[in-house]
Amino acid sequence: MLEKPDKLVRYDPGMYRERFTFFFWVILVAVCLLVLRLWYLQIIKGEDLLKRSENNRIRIREVKAMRGIIMDSRGVVLVENRPSFDVVIFPEDVKDLKGLVEKLEALYQKVNLTFPMDYDTILENRRPFTPLRVDRNVSREKLALIETHSLELPGVGIDVMPVREYYYGEIMAHVIGYIGEVSRDDLERDKAYKSGDLIGKFGLEKALDSFIRGKAGGEQVEVNVIGKKVKTLGRVEPSQGYRVVLSLDAQVQKAAWTALEGKAGAVVALDPRDGSILALVSRPGFDPNLFNRGISTDLWEKLSSNPLHPMENRAIAGQYPPGSTYKLIVAAAALEEGIITPETAFNCPGHFEMGTRTFRCWRKQGHGRVSLHRAIVESCDVYFYNVGKLLGVDPLAQYAQAFGFGTRTGVALVGERRGLIPTREWKLTRFGVPWQPGETISLSIGQGYNTVTPLQLANAYAAAANNGEYFTPRIVKRVETDDGEIIEEYRPEKKAVLPVSQENIQLLKKALWGVVNEAGGTGGQARVAGRDVAGKTGTAQVIGMADGDDGSSYPYEYRDHALFVSFAPRDNPEIVVAVVVEHAGHGGSVAAPVARKVLEAYFAGKPKQ
Amino acid sequence: MKIDRRLIFNFDWMLVLFIALIVCIGVLNLYSAGHGISGEPYLKQIRWVFLGLFVMVLTFAFDYRWIARYAYVVHALAIVLLIAVFAVGAVTKGSQRWINLGGFSMQPSEMVKITLILALAKYFNDHRIEGKYGIRQLVAPFLIVLVPFILVLKQPDLGTALMLMILFGSMVLFVGIRWRALLGLAAVGLLLIPLGWNFLAEYQKERVLTFIDPERDPLGAGYHIIQSIIAIGSGGIFGKGFMRGTQSQLKFLPEQQTDFVFSVFAEEWGFMGVLLVLVLMLSLILWGLKIAQHSRDYLGTLIAFGVTMLVFWGVFINVAMVLGILPVVGIPLPFFSYGGSSMVKMMVAMGLLMNVSMRRYVLQS
């Protein structure tokens, strides 16, 4: 061992005692300071800070409720829920976003798919602690693809959302509607909505949203610092929305849809005894399943620019001239006003002169001398020109309104339109020009300013079929819980009684029966074997055409609308069917067969009387 | 080398006991703090402990007087490494602290704390005077600390730089300083504050400002300290239990294996556990003071005192920092924080303590 002696003084540790004492106290005070602070934090503030640590780790998350299912009157399920899977990226878990996107792109490429988002879009859209949906509503194949490669894809996950499965697709699209993500306006309107909710946007999904949407549940989850769920601590189950039972009959609806195949138009079938709508079809339609997760701009563009307006519900929003189907109302008005009796006859030479104008009958050679019954059966125009001339526009309008025209029927659907019943006053205020007598002549065969919706037409005929009493059309029967406990019941709501005597009603009904069943009747094609069908044809002109022209040489949009309204059985009507086929020609040849198919579907399997 | 039997006889088992207890608790705590992190930090830490033990034995195997001979050389070497850091060092989190030495990387700034103690001890031992030191006699030792201080500050590593100054200050206070000189140094220190401020990285400035006003940026710079206080406080009296600290296990606590490792312990073991650790640390520190006091010679006193201060200030500053009574300057908790350089440094320090302690009765030849 080595050492040289100390340079200055011999070592005496004792001489440093004071310095050691000084540092001893410095250390002791310092440690006491720490202990005091710990005492303050852990014992005095311990409870508060424990709460704050709980707030850190516990999050309350909403658990979306399933929407209620929708059934038809026979219990056929029309709409249910199914899970929809999204591919999501958790931005905080991704270290190398660019590499991850490349991996995903390569993975999609392998199965000949294109990854829908590029790196820049993802970079732009990502928000801290918010899972970013990079591919929505993926197929089972993609789902499997992502899940089998999950180890190579850190930060990529799958999120499940309940969406709607519309079993009847286009067939019921206009009635049932569709869902979509809540908009800013919706959020302001209804406090129950939360950002990101899927809510009813159209049709019954919208009208009954408060019943269908259910009540969201909650989940108490433990999360880590990046907000990822570690475990569930507690859960309040969401309650599914109420079940909606419609008055619709899926079978009749489907038949009506099929009968309109390749055509544009609408069919309404309802039960005249209580106003229940059995079918409400509008063609062309659209697939509501496409709207589930937000429709693509392309598809939306296509739908909204389609000249046939597939999104419009023609049954309640299509406004058509009623054509000869209006003769029922003209006849009823004239009988009640005493202008004609059933025996009053007019001669039909095939045309009618009024001042300088000539109004033609659809039958060029004329009907000869006809009274009311034959005039209806054969749909003689000249007879009704005479009646209309005697009746006048305002009394006719009064009766038309009594039949429910010119006002909304009040069906529980969004977007219903009024149609139009012109009066002298209306013309003066609307155009500033007085009513022309010639206009009344057109009106008496359902041409001119007056327009009606298919639903109004059906309801007007339901009034006659039900001997004068009619109802507000009803499409929802009841809203109930899963166990069948009734939440809301929509009972038949009597709307009005026609100001028409029973005698006259029976007379008219008989004539309508003749339209379908008598020789020379225009509605023969609506006959259903073994059922007593009554009805009335109508051909509504869009523009005036030359004599005997069937319109096939005209451009589509100038061709006549074909109409047919019917009810059956004649003596105790259970169903009214109104058919409008746009730009398709004659009511008797085009619309009546459609009505027949609907009636057949309705009566299929029902015992004959 | 012939082993003196007295060395074995005087082996400081008490010191070993304190170190062993503290290191064991530290590794156990790291097991929890680093749970779920790839590579299981505690396993690496155990390797560092064994490397540290080896270096510790090496440190007390040679007489400290012999080691002190090379104090300046070693200190100069450490300074060279500090300079080398700027040339070849790796940048992590905006500062350049690491250097790669044949396969493993280390922080020369940790090493320089030890060499500074040795260099200052040698200087004050070699330049003993009657009475207290004046400003002129302190110029040379001040240069010994100033060079590494500036280099470390430049990295920038505020915590270590301050630690170097604090060690210097402690030793100067111990050897005795005239009041005038003390005031002078304090004045220089005050002047250095704005200078040092400019050396700091933006995030460090933010931390200091946050300490002055914690609500300044609760989600940014203030986040660390708020989460740490929540973690510690929520531990209460008995803690949430081992591996059950929600703040740490769910990673709300930042830097929880390094600077904020004490918060993990406080959350899981509560006031009682923390008290135990602080008592152990205090025992070790006071035991170090006792060793310094009973050293065979002045050099031993200075070395033992220096390393004791290293432990004391390390513990105090780190704990005060995580408790929110000092700004977050990034000083690891001795024996607890994850990190090889820090662990080896502490083991070397303990080796020096043991060195002085076991040679307290060895007479001069």
C-alpha cells in the first residue's frame, strides 16, 4: 500500500463535526419536507385525487340501441337490424402510419380490392383519441382478411354498428323510408339525438323515429391513456326501439309492385271499412339499404338526377289529373243537386259544342242517347260535358272537397300533397282572370286544373264503396313492445260522411260494377274470377292529341296517364285499389290489369262469398 | 494483489444491507412500472444491477487514495466523452446525451458526476488551507465544474447540469467558504441563470414555466406533473396494491420507468410504503455521512461526503419534482429509475463509499 504523509495537518475528523451537523440538519429538514408533502397529497387530498384517478380511467360510453323492427299486418317482418362492420384506425396506436396504409393497400390488392382511403386523406381526417373509420360497411370477406392479419396491423380494429336490413328493399322504400347519420339541423331540433347517431331520415323511419329509435344504454369501461378499452366495469343494456305494426299487407304490396314492373306510377290499396292502407307503391323505387351507412355521392347524384324521380312517393305526392275517374264525383254532385235524375239522358254524337270550341268524346262515333248508368259504364264524355255545364264549377268543387280532394288525407307519412280543386275564386286570385265556362267542361271529365293524388283517389272511392262514410287513411296500426304490450294504438279515424244519399250511392256503385262487368264497360280487364269487382277507368291527357291517336308517336312525357280505381266485392267492399300509370295510355287497358293483379293477390286464399 | 485481512474484517455489511434493500424494492417497483412494455425493463435493470455490483467491487478493491491520483485524468476523460457526445451522440427527445461505446450506449453526463466528486475531493485535499476558502482559491475548482456544466447544459440536460453545480456547492460549503466568496458565487450563479435559460430546449423552458404556473398548460407541459400528483395522492395511506396502480398500469403517468418511477411506487404502496423507502434512503444517506465522518483521512471524508450528497440530492430533487415542489428537470431517482448509466453510476458511488468505509482503520504506512 502506498501513501505519502498529509501535507499540512494531521487528520482529525472531529474538527469537522459542525459541518456534519449542518448537513445532517439540511438532510433531515429536506426529507421532512418531502414527508409533509406526501402527507398532504396522500392523506389529506387522498380522497380527491383518488376520484381524479378514477375519472382518468373510467369512461362512460354510450351503447347504441337497436331500432325497433317493423312488421306488416300479418306479422311478416319487413325491417330488422344487422351488424355492419367498419375498419377503424386508432391513431394513437400507430407508430408508422404511412407503412400501415401501405400494408393495408397491399393486403386489399392481394384480393383484388382497392383500399378506399389514401394516406393523405387519413392524415387529414385523423383526430387524437378518435378511431378513424377508413372503410365502412365491409363485407365478411374483408372482415376475415383484416382479422387474420391483425397482428401485422397494429392500431387497426373492427367496429360494429347495428344497421337496417330492409327485406322488401325498393318495394316498400317509399313507405318505410331509410336511416342516415344525424345532421346538424336534426341535432338542434331534437335534444335526444347525439352526434353520430343513425336516425330515420325518410318515410316511417322518420315519422316514427321517436318510437323506433329506442333508448341507448351505457357502458362503464376502464380505458388506458390512449382511450382504448381495457375492460368493462359495468353495463346498462340499451333498450331496443318499439316494434311497429303496419296495416300494410306485404303480399298485396309485392303484387302491386310487380304489377307496375317497367312502368312509372303508383298503386294504393286500402280497406274502405276502416281506412287501413294495404298497399302503397310508387315506382320506380330505390334501395333503402344503400342509405344505411351514408350513400355515396355518385349514387345520390344518380338517384336525384333520374328524370323519373325514384325518390318521390307518387302515391301521396304525385298529382295527376283524375281523368274519367272523376266522373263519379261529377255524377254524385249532379244527382244530389237535382240537376239530373238517373233517367236524364243526353245524346252523344261523339262531340260537344261550346261556343266556338268543340269537345270530343273518347269514342269518335259517339254513344248515342245515354242516361247516367250507361254514361258511367261506357265512360261517355259528352254526357258529362252536359252535366258539368249544368252543374257549374263551384258546386262541383264543393262535392270534390267533400270526397276529400284538395286537402291532405292526413296519412301519417311525410311529404303528402294536396292536389288541386279549382274554383272561380281560385282562378281569379291565382291568375287574375275570371273562370271560363269551357274550363268547366274539361273539369267534368277530370281534365284541366284539377289534380289528385293516388291516395286521395283511393279514399274518395273508399267513401263511395263504404256507403258514404270514410276514414283518415292509416298505415300504422300500433306501436308495441317486444312482448306485445301496446304503446300507441292508431284506431280507425272517421273523417267524414259524403253528402250523398244512400239511394244515389247505391246507384253509382251499381254503375261502377257495370264498368267492369257489363258489356261495353271500359274496365273489363279488371275482372277477377269469382269476385264482384267494381271500378272506373280514367285516361288523363297530358296534352291534347289528335283523334284516335294512342299517343305512341308522342314523346314519353306527353303520353296519357292511365288510371283505374276499383273496389271489391261490390256489396260489401273490403278493398279499394287506385292505380295510376304515368304516360302509359288508356286506363282500361293499362291500369285495370294492374288493379286486377292487386285484387287477385288480396283475394288469394280468401273464401269466396 | 495482497488482500489485507482488515479489509474483510471492516467490510461494511450495513451499507450493503441498505443498498440491497433499496435495489430490491427498486427492481420490484420497476417490474410493475414497466409491465406490459416490450422488453420487460426490469429484466434489463437486473442486468444493470449485476454490472453495477461488478463495477462496485472493482471500485472498492483499489484504495481510494490510489484512485484519487488519477482523479483529474479521469475527469478530463469524462469531459472528452462529453465533447464526443456532440460529435457522435444520438439524439433522443430533442437532446444529445448518449454515446455508443463498443456495443453499449452510455450517458457520459452520469459518469461526470462521479469524476467531479473525485476531482474536487482531490483538489480540496491537495489544497488544504487554514480557515475558509476565498474567492481566489475557488477559481480552479470552479473551473473543474464549469467545463462539464456548460457541456451538459448544452446537450441540453438541465437536471444533470444543475446537479453538477449543486454537488460543487455542497462540497464548497463543506470545506468552508468565506461569506464574501459565498455571496460572490451566488451572484455568479444568478448571472448564469439567464445564460443557462438560453441553453434550454423549448420543452424545458416550458417545464420551468409550468412549475411557476401549473395551470398554464394542463394538457401539455403541465400534464406530467398533474398526472404524477394524481397518481401519488390516489395511493392514499396503504396504496392500491402491487401492479394495481391505475395511473401507472393504464399509462396515464408519463415517463413512469424513469423520472416518475417514484409516483408508481407511491400509487401502489401508499404513504406507508413511501415512508419505508424514504427511511431507507435517509438511513443510507446518514450512514454515508457517518462513513465520511469516520474516514481515515480528509480525502476519504471528501469522497464519502461527495457521493453521499450525490445520493441525497438525487433523492430529494427527484422526489420533490414528482411531488410538484420542484420543476420537472429530469433527474432520475437513485436505484429506482430505469437506466444503466444511472444504476452503474450509483453503484460506483456506493463502491467509493465502501472503499472509504472499509479502509477507515487501515493505518498509514
